[in-house]
Amino acid sequence: MKVAVTTVGDGLDAAVDPRFGRARKFLIVDTDTLETRVVENRQNLLATEGAGVQAGQNVVRQGVDAVITGNVGPKALAVLQTAGVRVYAGAGGTVREALEALREGRLVETDRPTRPGHWT
């Protein structure tokens, strides 16, 4: 499975970024091989609006099956759900720990936003 994890760093031992739309980066991970690729999200860090939608569209273009994040707003969630991307919120710790939580079934797929829009 191909997963996008919100992160503040560049590798599996980087911390999960609790924000989706304004996450610093997305680490795209192949859960079978643990091969990774970093996707920058710099354009959305200071966006006055639309960060969640733009980040969602960017993640969808990466061809991921799922997203792991701390929180997700309503517009970003709608973009991801429309594209068939599963969203797992409530993640913390490192990317590696979040992937382990997903594999062990400790992360639950969300169908509701965990934050209101325009969360900075």
C-alpha cells in the first residue's frame, strides 16, 4: 500500500506533523518495502486559505491509497474522500510509529474532520 504521512522531516524517524493542510512535508511510503519519497508542502505553510484543498490535491496526485495525519479539516477530507483515499487521523510520534500503529490496527479510519477549517 502507498501511504502519505504528514511529517516535519525527511525520514521514517521524523515526527508526524499534526496538521494536514499546513504540514511541512508528506512522506510517501510503500508499506511493503518501506521505500520513501518526500513531497514538500511549502506552498501551503503560509497560505491564507485553501491549504487543505491544495494539500489534498497534491497528495491525490501522488497516487496514495491512504493518508496518516494528526488532524484533518473538512475541505481536505472531502478532497481525499472524493478521490478514494482513506484517511487515518490521530497519529503522533514518528512516521515509523504511525505506520506500525496502522499495521496493528491502532489507527482508525476517519469519515469526519477532526478540526474546523482554517486551522493554523
